[in-house]
Amino acid sequence: MGAHTLLTPVVSKIFCSSLQAVLLVRRRPPAVTGGGLVVTDREQRVVFSVDGCGIIGASGQLVVRDGDGTAILFIHKKGGVVQALSVHNRWKGYLMDYGEPSKLVFSLQEPKTVLSCAAGDVRVTVEPKGRKRHWDYEVTGSFAHRACAVRSRTGHVVAQGMMAGRDFYHVVVQPGYDQAFVIGVIAILDNMNGESTRC
């Protein structure tokens, strides 16, 4: 009998696979399609897409869609006076329900001076927060060089990016982890680094 894979959903268990997933992330040109990302699987089927500022029309907002084009995750950069005085930027990821943001599922914290994703700089907390933990995942490596990994608090690699070309790269998501959550984190990293989801 085969081993059972523990599923770790953040967005939904339907985006978790018992097998390793290799995803190709392709940047959409801002001048032609408004920017964003298109994510395909090994069979070149679109499994996710990300709409950024060029499509949404608002800076600091992202929408992750499933392969059918249904909005599944709304992500926004937190603003306000308190945020302006903070040493970190905060991003919030919400489930979409009937086209509207509904339930907060994760928060990402990044330093305001982002040159790369140095170890421990970018951290993600899955909601609801526990009392004794401050983060559940961290991003290590350099997103700009596509040598970046999402690691769990225990150090397990959840997903890892590999350079494939100027406008596309591979992301390997380990079995049991939520692929939609990983794409949400990648969308934020893309925006933080001033790439195709940013105006």
C-alpha cells in the first residue's frame, strides 16, 4: 500500500496534490495584455492566472484565478498611517466568494527595503494566527534570479523556483502543499520586485 500524503491547504484542498507539481509561470506583457502571470502545468494547460495593476487598475492589488478564470484569491498591500510608519509592508490574501473578498487566509510581511529575499526577510502567516507562532512559511533565496524557495517553519521546502528563460520560470510544488497559495506568494514577490504584476 502507498504512503498517504498529508494535505496542507491554505486556499483550498482542491489545489493540493498527492504528487509533486511542476508549474511553468509565464509573464504576460504589460503593454499588450495588462501584465500579470499565466501558470500552466506539464501538459501546458492553464491552471492559474494572476491579474495585476494593469488589469485591475489599482496599485497593490492582485487577483489569482483558477484555470477556468474564476477568481479564487484577492491579495492587497495594506496601507494607512500605521503601515507608513512600520518597517515592514504587509500583504493580505483573502478567499473570493461570489466575486468579493471574504475570508482572510494568509498575511505576508516583507521589509520595506527589498533587494532580494534574504533568509527570514519575507514571512507568511496562515490565518487564523496561533498565539505562540509569528509565522508559518518564509521565502529564502533571490526571487529576481528565480533561485527562491518557500519553506515551512520546520524547514521543509514547500516550493522552489528555477530559472528557465527571461519571461518564464519553473516552480516545483512538493506533494500535499496548496498550489494556489504558492502562486499567491509568487504574485506578491513579482509585485515586490517591480515585475509584470506592478504598474
